[in-house]
Amino acid sequence: MIGKLNHVAIAVPDLQAAAAQYENTLGATVRAPQDEPDHGVTVVFIDLPNTKIELLYPLGDDSPINGFLEKNPSGGIHHMCFEVEDIIAARDKLKSEGARVLGSGEPKIGAHGKPVLFLHPKDFNGCLIELEQV
Amino acid sequence: MIGKLNHVAIAVPDLQAAAAQYENTLGATVRAPQDEPDHGVTVVFIDLPNTKIELLYPLGDDSPINGFLEKNPSGGIHHMCFEVEDIIAARDKLKSEGARVLGSGEPKIGAHGKPVLFLHPKDFNGCLIELEQV
């Protein structure tokens, strides 16, 4: 069911410093910051040859990243995103096997303009998993 | 400098259950468990079309995964591994820019039989980064 790893998302306490570190110290290709008000984050995508890193920084007071950064002030790996062909079919299969979908359970439009869902970390070895329909 | 994302490693409290979940619930291609006594882990690699997931389970009493699982009993994302062409050149560049290399600072042979190093999470937004020479 799951296809490619679309990205690994890292919550960071200083977006500019983190982007500069990936660009200069680690020598990666870093895109311009992009505000995602519907998700409460500003993101910077880093293009690797086979996938992407997504740096996440809070946007707004009720950003879902605020709590994560309170618990992890240095930042940390926040989630990973797997591609699926049919997000509704994937959701229904996962729910039928007891996995919990976060929020309303209906896909939202993610940072790439495509439908996304998040799965409960407690059901997946403590990992927050995003599914993105491609 | 960094090339492909070689893998994302997930520490899990039950290796057999986690492998079965990736195989059956998430529909991925899961390889047989492999003991890595030099690293104190048993690993299961999951092949995605563009990268791999590495499930990690403690092997031995002084496994480096024991402490992580004590803090994160459900498991969690433990590290991510970037490929580099020349691990000594990469290490020396990173050290010259103030990044700390874990352990002796000399590469060890990793789960793929290739030289690896780990970078200090505090220097990289709370993320444990492995470099693997390919």
C-alpha cells in the first residue's frame, strides 16, 4: 500500500538557521520558506536526490508544532510522510485494522496541494505518519 | 555534500509486531531480521521504492537503543541516514564548522557493511544523523 517516502519533517526552533545549516554545512538544495496557514506552519523543503526533508516552524499561536517544540526545545523529527495512490482506500483499510486517524478523519490539503491524513503515533511505534495521495 | 536519504530508523518495542504491521497493514516489502552485534541492535529493513525504513530493536544489555526505549516506550523515530561520497571529507568539513561527531570520531562499519558515523543531535535540530559512505 505505502509507496515512496515523500518526506521526513523536522520541527526546528530557528527556521533560518536550520535552512542555512542544510544549505551550507550539509550542502543540500534548500527552497524558499512557504507559509501554510491551514496547517499552522512555515515550511522549508530540502531536496535530496530521492526524497525531501521538510523543516517545520510554528505559524500562529495555535500551531501544532508549538507543543512539540516545548517538549523538544532543540527540535526533532516530527513525522514522516508516505505516498499512497488512494488516500480514502488507505484510510479505510487502516481503520478496519484498528489504526486511528487524527482529526476529523477526512483528508486535508497538504503543503504540496494534495490530500493528506495523519495517523496516531501510538498505533505506529510512536511515529507520527502522514499519508499523502499522489 | 549529503546525497540520498539512505534510511529512516525507528526504534520499536516489539520487532516482530512492527515488521508484521509494515508488511500486512502498510503493505510494504519487509526483509528478514538481521543481528548487528557491533551496534547492539537487531534490524529489519523495509524497502520502499525510493529509500528504506530500518526497524531497530535492542540486542544485548548495553544496546544504545535501550535508553531510547526507556524514554519512549512506544518507540519512535531514532535517526535518519544520509549518504555521502567520502565520509572522512564529510566528517572533517562538519567538524571544522563546529559539529560534533559521536564516539571515537572514526567511522565504524554499519548494517550495510559500509563506513558510518553519527553526528550529535544537539548540533542538528535535535535529530540524530548518521552518515554512510556509499
